[in-house]
Amino acid sequence: MKTYLAILLGCLISLTVFAHPFYVSISSVDYNSSKKRLEIACRLFYDDLEVALKTHQHKKLDVLNPKEKAVLDSAISRYIKANFKLQVNGQAKEMKYVGYEVEEDVAWCYFEVPQANPVQRISIVNQLLYQDFKSQSNIMHVTVSGKRKSSKLDNPKRTVEFSF
């Protein structure tokens, strides 16, 4: 009887774990000194991105099989730019959308920012997926001159600053 209860309890715990998925994104900001630019990559589960795009664009968009790639690219660019903002050395920066690709269950979204001057301080506002997932966490890695710093923001915390 104890074995049966242990198995039943184990199954219930397993179901509970799978019934409550975690929500996390990972973004990296790397300063490429030879090309004088910041290179940004945002890694989001593509199904979570589709939920956010539907909320933001008020229509369903298919990340895996887009009917119109240009429409999807524009939607991804607008969504991420609205929810991920950079300041470098105290100046707001406009990100240029480069594109996206899907790798297994993740969408990698790429951006660039010209940056001629050395990077001393980067401030980031990252509220990706916060509107749709209350337990969302956003992990960030920032690399400048070979030095990598990281931070994690849990909804509703949105801002972090890195000094180099």
C-alpha cells in the first residue's frame, strides 16, 4: 500500500510540475569593438512570442510558418523595440532589427546598434512577455571588452544597469 501511495504521489507531483510551465527569456548584448556596434540577441520560446504578438498586434501570427514573412518581421521588430530598450553611456539607443530564426522551440531575434564610443554603462529596460505571463523572468548577459555581466529580472522588475 505504501508503494502504491508513493507512486501516486510521485505522479501527482510530476503532473503539477508539467501543469505549471516556467516562463523565461534570455537576452544578450555584446559590444563588438571591431565593428563598432552592439549586437543584441533575444531568445524567446516561439509559442510565448506568438502569444505576445497576438496581444500586441491583435492578430494571430505564425512564427514557424509565416504567411507573410515581412509582416511577421515587422511585428517582431515593433514588439521587441516596445519592450526592450537600451541606454548606453546615458544615451537612448534605437535598435535596428536584423531578423529572426527558429531553433527547436526557441525564436532567436537579432538587433544591432551602432556604437562608436567605448561602452562604460548600459541600462536596459526589459519587459518582454510581462504583459502575457505574470511569472515571466528575463535573464540578461552583457559582454563588453571580454567582461561578461549577467542579471535576472522577475516580473514586474524591468530595469537593470551594468557598468564596465
